[in-house]
Amino acid sequence: MNHPTTDLLDPPAALLPGLRPGTKEVRVRLAPSPTGSVHIGNVKTGLYNWLLARGQAKRLGLEGSFLLRIEDTDRNRYVEDAAVQLLDILRWFGLEWQEGPDVGGPHAPYVQSERLPIFQERAHHLVATDHAYPCFCTPERLAAVREAQQARHEPPGYDRHCRVIPAGEAADRVAAGEPHVIRFKTPRDGETTVDDVIRGPIVTANETLEDAVLLKTDGYPTYHLAHLVDDHLMEITHVIRGAEWIPSAPLHVLLYAAFGWEPPAFIHVPLILAPGGGKLSKRHGATTMAEFREQGYLPEALMNYLALLGWSFDATTEIFSPEDLLKKFSVERLSASPATFDYQKLRWINQHYINHILTLDDLTSRVIPFLARAGMIGANAAHTDHPDYAAVREATALLKDRLETLADAPEHMGPFLVEDLPDYDSALLVPKKTEPAAAQRGLEATLALLPGLDLTDEAAAEVRLRALAEELGLKTGQLFMAIRVAATGRTQSPGLFGTLRVIGRERLERRLAAAIDRLAAQPA
Ligand code: GLU
């Protein structure tokens, strides 16, 4: 087998599905609409685009560029600030674009609302070449048509009323300022084939296609026109997008033909299904990137999991760092069948990264914002020379195997970070089959020997406290439980001697004394 090299003059198309002969640069894009929070489905699609350009293409010795384009032409769904948040969350996630609204590039601007004249010019070009026509139908007329169709049990759709208006008359009405849209003059006969890289040819009879709107009354283009013109002008070679666009894809192929342009390669990736079927939505749990970040998921873990929701490397490998994905991803292994979102598995992968992949310092710096938000440490603790940093690092080392997400940190780390424990149930201090008096005696004796106990030597501390239990006639389990509760306010903690080491002598002394007071205050 020939190994591709960067100086390969004309990489054969077979190297990469959909690559036109002679093309040396793979150009892909993520084209989100700023309509609210970013859904993980969009990000999964963006991820595959990124991996194709920055991973697979480069491995094949090709150039690879990933573009970010903001598709904000639907003014009814436009949400202020959504684009800013979008960039922020995509950057957090780890996608890096070579061209985009913030970084610029040869095809700027990358925000569609700043490109209106381009789309308007293209729409008028289609009218001039008899591939499109102005439509003057009012919303009322369109609603009446729809109602009549419903009454006759016919599929809804535009009845091509304005298609037959003579061009001269239509031009006069446009010139007179009559409100209108521009519709595509979809061929009425024949069929259109969409060649999908992972699905094969999808054939549609043209008569089933509507005369879709390309330019709206407000002068803004629809998605059909805008994305297609931009994909062409921005020299996109592969369009990886959600399967919800399959029904529109024949229209797009026809539009490319009407412009006399060659379409890019299409790859329609499946939607994400909810557990139990159907579309993944709010009622199943988090669905937006912002929610997952908020809930303490790591971008690497999310990337790993989203990659697997429609792509596999082999039947067994589940852990892929971003670098692994760039090394291993190939469009050939994308699946055409939908995958079900499994929150449990995502948690497992997240925990795996927390436990086995991140370095201790990396993990420490990532739990800090969650602890700061819970008010447990200072907001500036992220600096390694901040006094809280070392404490958080130590607690993180002790507790990381209990964290499924970063958001679990405050709950588990609380007793190790605060000076004084929040209130807890004093009854917990009295282990089963003991009396308050026995527990109190145990804690008093522990407090008494604390000055001579080296808590940093866990093994020695254990030997000493086991001996103490025996001296007091208590079971070790009973003494240890009373100490654990006094030290943490809880019956569950990591190993007792690790716990005591991290809490440290001073805090332990205070907490033992406080527990003893609580027991003493209990009615006999
Ligand atoms: N703006 C479209 C969306 O957000 C982009 C679809 C595409 O990738 O072409 O759904």
C-alpha cells in the first residue's frame, strides 16, 4: 500500500470519500444558528467536521481547514448574545477553527447577516436565469391554501400560484415595491440523486419537492440559499450535517445545478436518540453544552463520548483522548444509524478522565471553580501559590475516585476544606451497639493522645488507634466510626487515616472537642 505524503501531487479520490480529483485541501464547516444554547447534537456534528479536516485529512497528507460560520438569517429565532456564548462553549469544548467570525480568514465575513448583498445578488441571478421567481402570495393566501389541502387530506405545500406569472409582469410588480419572496423553480419532472458518503445514493422524484423560498420578504435568505452560496464561495469540500437535512438535500443538489456549481460531498449524520427512543430533549436531562459544563463534565470526556455516538474505531475501544481521535477518526467509520444517548456511560467516561487521565494539578485547577462557587474556598485559589490551592490539591488526591463530575467536588470535599463542620446529627457519633458514654470516652481518649500522634504517618496512626480501641474495650469499628463522624460529620469518608491526615491535627482537635461537647450535652 502506498503511504500518502505531503508532496503527493494529486491524491486519488479513493483516499478520502467525496474528495474531488486534484483537491489538496479538505475544507469543512460548522454553521450554527445563534438561536439559543448549543445542543450537543450540533457539537457532535461539528466534532466530526473538525476531526475530518484536522485529523483524517492531515493524516492523508492533505491540508485541512475547519471553518466556523454563524448562520443568523432567521431573524425570528435570533437570540442576542447566543453567538458569543457559542464561540465560548466551542472553544471550551476544544474545537479550534482556522477561519471564523473572530479569527477572520480569506472569505470574511463569516456571519451571514453581514453577507446579505451576496445572497440577494445570487437570488436575483436565479430569477434572471429562470431558475427562480418572485412570489407575491400573502400569508393569508398561503394559510388558506394550507387549510384547503388539509381538508382534502393532501400533503401541505405551496401551490405554485406565482410560478406562472409572466416574467415581465412579475418584474413590474417587484419594481413597484410589492412585497414578495423569491422561490426556487423546482423542476417538475425527473428525479434527483443525493450521493451521501455514508448512506449511498438517495433518489427523490422532483414532483414531490416544493418550490422552496430562497429569499424572504425582509431580504434575508433562507437556510437553503444562504448555506449553499456560502459553502460554494467558502470552497467547502465536505458537508457533514445532521440527518434532519436529508429531506432538503435534493433541493440543494438542484440548486447547485441551477448555479452551475459542483456540490460538495454530503454526509448526513444521525440524530441523537433519547433513552427509550425519540428525540433527546430537556425532559431526559441535560442537552446543551452549557448544561453539561455546568454539571461538571470535562470537555475531553464529552468529546470522547460524543465521538462514539455515531463513530467507532473498533468493537472495543472506548477511551479516546482528543489526540487519539485526531489520529484515528475516519469518515468511513461513521454510522448511518442513530445512537441512543446514555447518561450513565457519559458519567463513567467522565469519572475515568477524572480518575485516570488528568494530572492531579490539572484536576485541582478544574475543581476549584466549583468549590469557589460553593463558597468553600477563595475565588483566587486557582493560583498555585494561593494558600487554598495546596489544601484543595490534597483533598482532590484523597477524594478523586469519588467524583463522577467536577460538580460532585463540593459535596465530597466540604469537610476537608472548611474550618468548622456544618451542623450534623449528633446521633451519628454513637455507633451501633454502643452508648453515648462509650463514644464520648473513645473521643476523649483520642483527643488526649492526639499531641503524640503523627497523622502524616497513616500506618503508625492506625496502629496507635487500634491499640486505643482495645485499651478502652471498644471494637475498632466502633471507635473508628465515632472518630470519622467527629472529623467529617458523616458516616462515610475515604479511608479513615487518609481522612485524618488531610484534616490535620488542629482541625481534628477542634472537631473532636466539639463532638465531645455534643455527646456530653445529650440527655443520658
Ligand atoms: N444553521 C444550520 C443549523 O444550525 C446548519 C446546518 C448545516 O450544517 O448545514 O442547523
